[in-house]
Amino acid sequence: MQFKTLALVAIAAVAVSAQLEDNPCTRCVLRSYPNDSSCKTLSAEDLNKIREGLSPNGAVNPVKLAEAVQKPEIRACVCHWSGTAFVTGGAASSCISGATPICNAAQRAQVNDGLSNLGPFLGCGAA
């Protein structure tokens, strides 16, 4: 990625971080990316790079995330996960299922809005 693209990813990550509250729902969702089908083939090192960019407490580290998604496999994972986390069978489906879901409707909408803002800046349409 070029510097301009890295800067845009960093700006997007800051915007997403500002939208995500630290609550059980956000923590559940941000810990779910290893469950995504497109992330299952990533190495432990790659998963750790994502973890450094997407802190389970709702914070997004824009520099770390921008660095991580330079690798096409990591970008593909983050793009797929962020766009499908809440679909049936999606990586975060356990956060919204069961007798007492971790995420209520408002939290789900808030996290979904935050994650959807990453897509355009990561070039997710091309991933």
C-alpha cells in the first residue's frame, strides 16, 4: 500500500474506534475474527497482527491495523469478517444467539456501523 492509502486506513480506523464502545458486545465481536472462514488459514503471527490492530476492548489501533492489512491475506480476512460477522453462521453469530445474547439490537447496530466504515478504506470490494 502507498502512504496515502495507509493514511486513509488510519483515518478510518480512528473513526471506527470512536464509534465502538467498550462493552461485552464489542469485546465479543472484536474477539471473533479468528472464527471467520477467511481467517482460519492465517498463521498465529498474522492473527496477532490483527489482534494488535483490533483490541478486544473496542479500541482500534490505526497504525497497527494499517500495517497488518498490507498483507493481502490479512486484508481479505478483515474485509470478510467485518462484512459478515453477524450473518447466520458468521464469526460473531455466537454474540447474537442463545437464550441471552451478548449483544442487544442497539449494540449490534453500533458495532455493525463501526465495522462497515472500514470496508471502503481497506479496499474490501477488491478483496
